[in-house]
Amino acid sequence: MNKKWWHDKVAYQIYPKSFYDSNGDGIGDIPGIISKLDYLQDLGVDILWLSPCYQSPLADQGYDISDYYSIDPRFGTMEDMDRLIAEAKKRDMVVLMDLVVNHCSDEHEWFRKACEDPDGTYGQYFYLRDKKEGELPTNWRSYFGGPVWDDLPGTSKQYLHVFHKKQPDLNWENPKLREEVYQNMNWWLEKGLGGFRIDAIINIKKALPLHSYEPDREDGLCSIHAMLEEATGIGEFLSEMRDRTFRKHDAFSVGEVFNEKPGELPDFIGENGYFSSMFDFNATIFGHSEKGWYDASPITPDDYKNCCFSSQAKVGEIGFLSNIIENHDGPRGVSRYIPEGDCCNKSKKMLAALSFLLRGIPFIYQGQELGMENLPVVSIDEVDDISARNEYQVALEAGLSPEEAIKAISAHSRDNARTPMQWSDEANAGFTTGTPWLPVNPNYTAINAAAQTEDADSVYSFYKELIALRKNPAYKETIVYGALEPVWRERHNLMAYYRKGAPTLLVIGNYQKEPQEVTLPTAYKNVLLNNEKELAENNGTITLQGYQVLVLEMEDSYYE
């Protein structure tokens, strides 16, 4: 494998609207991010991924872009963005932005021109079909619920939107559209951007000609995934994008890819892959149901372990996954992957170590390093997330009571990850001097950065230790490039694996509150990390306390 500059990095996702508000308007902004760069540098991160801060009406929180060349005034100015890139560079950090090119906003100039002349140049930038009374062009269901077709304003046509109706899909079959996209990408990369996180990219390739599928709910619609399973040929678009943009700038790219087809992994992240990396969503999507969130199955510790190990086995040494426990599109990782009632500093540290030391590029989402948790259950009137609002209706239609429906969606709502960053125990968690756009989690007085950065035993300090371990010259080669080999995989509520190299490391997590014993196959040389004060050992048998995690450096003889 050719070594790349991003292989040994640690990435951190920032949701600008909720990170830090510099001007008191209740919305996080780019100057706020700049003011916290020293915090991020001290933590040890190298790559900063910013969720969208382009010009947008915010129908889907910025993933509906109305101008790819402008910063939304809510977040600052282009001068602020230039300064952020420059200040990050001074601290040996690079900035990624979101690449949202499956769709744009219905307020984008292209869409407005398509409405004016649907048969002209810009009409061909979208998927437009003649309107037929009482009949849709296809019966696909939008990711946000309802049909994917809406009337094109002022015309006798309809347009395709696989997400929100204010997010019309761009027609990637049109080479002129692709040229516009590449031109914009290169404009940003020439500004000094380190690369992109690529949003919803599988959706750019449709199965042509567009047609309906067997309905899977009583609404007569079918999941968009039926079309995606049939679609082929996305590689033509993605390889062209790579060659025209990323490769020219030696840029880092990480794809949001949920459903590549069997055997396609080398095409996506191999030596000549479309992207530098792609996110591992195996655990994220576990238990999802076509019926809706209300029907989702909870994920157990053994499920989480098997999801991680299955992904690791599938990718092997083909390339690098980007490993996450949370992002802006779901609940908090500690609330999803730690059994209900067991969320505490010790279990949060265990989950951190088990995820962070997997082979791949670790991504930390803002507040993850503090162990931020899901919101308490609120009323539907307090829910901002459009997905959650749709799923609430789905649950009601399935026969759940309003109380049952709100509880069902609360566990999955994207609001959980979008509450303001908890900086201190001051008003509004120190996020803003104004009224925050989304309410702060009430537990901010107990969970906040100000307290944790001063506490050597905090979740924050443990993440800092994990990052330092990954960068330690004595262990870096093993953690970055070493193979991963599961151990005791069949043991209930135990997750353990070797990272093979010189030296070899053993990571062991007791994924339950009851103690359990493991007998080491060989002696260890050093305890590199331990979320307990002591290590209970007797003749090679270790008694792991509830949610204890260990990182051991094994004797050299084992590696040989």
C-alpha cells in the first residue's frame, strides 16, 4: 500500500450551526470555530470536517445549497472561511467541506432557470417529466417520506427529489452538469481546502429508464433502495470526479456510502479507488426496518462487535475505512451503543477505545470527546429534525399512540447530535449569549468541556490519551497499518482484538456491568491504556471489571 498523508490522521466533525456562536445570534458560526481551534489542536485532531455552511435556505440544515460559491451569512463570510483555512494550516490541520452534489436547493439559480425554461439548458440539469393527472412518473418513496416527484413551479412538468422537496436531484447523466461540479470543487481545493466529505453520493446514479417497483408499504410507494440496487455504472462518474479533482490536488476524500455492491469495495477505496476512504456504517444501519424507526431493533454489545469485525474483515488491507460511533445524522453513539441505564464515564471510555483503535481513520463528532448524550424525550412540537417529524407520522399511522411514537423516534432523532456543543456550565452551555437555535441538552452542567479539560480522569482526557497513543512513534505503525485480528469473538459481551505489528497490541473491552475473566494467550509487556485504576491479574488471568477496557502491548515473542 502506498502511504498517504491522511492515513495516520485523526478527524473531527464540526456541525457549524451548533459548535460555537461568536456573535450572540444563537447560531454557531465560522469565527466561533476559529476561536476554538486551540481546543481542537490540544485534543490532537488533524482534519476538520465542516458540515455545510454554504448559502442555503436551510430546509435540510444546509444540505440544500443555493450557491456553492458563497458562505451563508448566518455562518460568516468568505473572508472568515479563508481565515479558518489559514489558521487551521498554522496548527497543522486541514479543513474539509461537505460535497453535496446529488441535489441542490430549489432556490439555486439552476433550478430557477429550469422553471423558466424546462426544455432549455438548465432543465437538463434536473430530472424532469411531463405531469400526468393522477399518475406519478415512478412510485419511489423519498428518504423524508412521500413521493419523490413534485410539480415544477409554473410548468406542466414534475421534478425528481429523493430527499426533501426543496432538494431537486441533479442529472449526472448530463456532462455539462458534471463540468459545473468539478469546476466548483477545484475552486475550493485551490483555495486551500484539504478535501471533501462526499454526501449521499450513491444516489447520483439512477437506474434508467426510470420506472416503478413493487410497493412495500400501504402508501403504494417503494423504498428508494429498490432503484439503487438496480442502478449500475456509478464508477464512470466517480472515477471522472477523482481524476478531475481529488487526484490533481492530492486531496482527502471520504464517501458517505451505505450500499456499495458486492465486490465494489476496491473500486471505492482501493489503491486506485474513487475516494481516500469511506465511512463504516455497518453498526449505524443495524436494526433498521423498512417499516420505519418505530420498528427498529436495538443493537446489543454482541451486535456492535460483530458489525465492527464484519466491516474489518470485508475491507482487510484493501484500503481505509473511516470509523465513527456518531455523526450529525443520528443519535449520540454512547446512547445507541451502550445498554440503557449503563451510560457512565467508564462505559463511554470503553466504547471510545474499542472504536478508535480499529484499523482505519478515526472520526470524532463534536461533543463525542465529552461523552455527550441523547436528549430526554420531548414533545413533537419541540422536534426540529424533518426526518424525525416524518417518522413520527409513520409511527402514528402504524397504530402507535402519540406517547409511544415520540418515544420511538426520540432514540433516533438527528436533534440528539445537533444540540449545541456543551462548552461550560454557564447559561446555554457557554455556546451562545443569545437564544440557541436548538435547546441545549439539560445535562450540560454535568457534561461540558470546561470541567473535562481540567480533569485527568474525564472522557475528554481519555480521548486525548487515545489520540496520543495513535501518534506515538512506538505504536503508530501498528495502529495505522497493522492488521486487525479478533480474539474470543464468541464470548458474550466481550470485544477484543489484536492490532498486529511490531509491537502487537491487544485491545480488550468488557461490554457489560458484571465482571468477567480472560486468560491471556501470552504475556504482555506494558499496559498502555486502562479505564480502571487497577488491573486485577492472577497467573495470566485478568478479571475485567464492568466496562473495563485495556490496551496491552504484548511481548515481542508473540509477534515473532
